Amino acid sequence: MNINWVGFRNSPKPPADAEKLQVKYSLDLPTALPEVIPLFTTAAGLSRWLAPVANLDARQGGQIFFADQTTAGGAFATLDIPKCIVIVTEQLGGLDARFREVRAAGEPASRLELTVTKLVSAQDAPEWRESVSATVTRLTTVCQEVLQ
């Protein structure tokens, strides 16, 4: 058995009117990647922008337990630090964070490209989009706070 195997559980069938929604964001940060990565790999970092985290196992396939849930509400699907981190949550779906170092006037800088994807019913789509927008707004605020 591969130690990176995430496993599968029975999933309910999606609603007939469900569609795959995807939202992309790009954020330029005037800092090196080592300052940004902990926001995605630690309980304290995720709690600041995603949701309060009670416990997590920051390994590929590791579960994330949010404070308001008794079962895992998410998992690390991919951990390819410092290039890519994919977190899957029940509420938002897949959060695919891609990191890249860039140079801005000779100073270290980084770019975060975040893609959020989920299969959502037409009825739930507006609420999902609002939730994703609020989450990305919190992430942007936290990134700016970390950099000051």
C-alpha cells in the first residue's frame, strides 16, 4: 500500500442539476514563500483564514478537523511544498493553491494562485460563491497582516 494513499469513502450522488463551479484568484505578495506556506500547513495559519482548526495532520492524505465538527471536515490532497498545496473541504470543495517565487525590483516576492472548485446544485451556487469570496477576502487580509 502506498503511504500517500488518501482513501475513499461512499459519497452521495450529486443532485441532477449540479454543476462544477470554479473560481480563480491571484495574489501578489511582497515576501518570500517561507512566510506564506504556514498559512496553508499549520492549524494556526488555516484558523486565521479558512475556519477554526482543532487538529490537523499536515501530510499528504492527512485530515483536518475543524473546531465545530467532530469528524474530519477536510484533508490535504496534495502537499508539494513549496509549489502546490491542495486542500479538500466539505464546505468549499477543493482549494488548489499554487505558489511561485517572483522578483519585484530585486526584492523577494511570491505569487499565490488559488483555484476553488466544487460540484454545486443551482440552488446552493449563490451561497457557495459568497462563502468562497468571504474566505478569499480573509486570506487576502491575513496575507497583508503577515507581511506588515
